[in-house]
Amino acid sequence: MKYPLELTFKLWTLAPQMTVKDSSGQLVFCIRQKLFKLREAIGVFGDLQRAQLRYEIKADRIIDFSARYNFLDNGRAFGAVKRHGMKSLWKARYDIYDGDRVVFNISEENPWVKIFDSLFAEIPIVGLLTGYVFNPVYLVTHPDGNIVMRLEKIPAFLSRIFTIKQVDQLTETEETQIVLSLVMMLLLERNRG
């Protein structure tokens, strides 16, 4: 993948959708979350027409705050992401798995951003500008704390655009696991920031 990657939420759609493009503007993934599913099901496609299914993200249980979301490639699991449950209420935290082993962590850099964003959003008219003022940053780290990727929200009016910047060298499988984990995290955290 050519970094930085740009993730853009498609506005005004019933089912959450986003695209991931590389630094040259080439489409990497097109993501679509299925509506009205008791168990989360997300399709990751290689084209905008959603004809080429590359991966699937499926929850391991029905509607749960700390469900594990498995990544499937032609039905074969190759990783997963799981929220830290109640600990994530203050500061978003997720673990990225390879099998049953935690290989990376995702954490919110500054939890105060979401608090100020929520307060600012409640102010009539002025609250529309929260996308310019408060922008969360998420760090992907090895379990020992070394940063490997950084996800930042770009200031924008009425849209959600994020960039992923690579900090350390990774294998292709690790990159895919991290990008899919960040996509899932954004879908779960989309109401904040």
C-alpha cells in the first residue's frame, strides 16, 4: 500500500460506506456495512461497484459491546479486532489479533478530544463546526508500545475524512489486519468525532 491512505465516509447513505484510497488516488478498498443484521457483517470490496469481494468482517456474537470482529479471506480467518469493553468508554482501546495472540493495539491519543467535541456539538449552529475544531487521533502500537501507524481525522465540514500514516515497516498481512481493524474501529466509533 502507498501511504498515506485516505479513508472517506460516504455521506447521506442509509448503510455506512467508506472508501480507502492510497497516496496516488487509487482505490484500495470500498467498505459497506450491511443494515439490519443482528450480527455485524461488513463487506470489503476491491471496486466501487462492489463486485469484487476481497474480505469480510464478521462479529463473533450478536450485538455486544465487546464482540470480536474476525477478518475473513474466502472464508478463512486471518485476524481479528476486539474492543476493550468498558475501558473503551473513557479512551477508545482495541486489540488486533493474529489467531489468539494480540499483535497490535489501537488507542485514542487524547480522550479529552471526544469530551470537548460532544460539548461543542451541543451548542446551536456553532456545533456544526466541530469537524474543524476537534479531531481525534488514534495510534496503532506493538504490545511493547512502539508506534507502527497513526490515524488522524482531517478537519472538514460535514464530512469524515481520515488519513492513515505508516510509521514502521510491516508485512502485507500486518498492513491489511491493521487497515481492516481501523475501518472496523471507525465504524464502531463513528458517532464520536
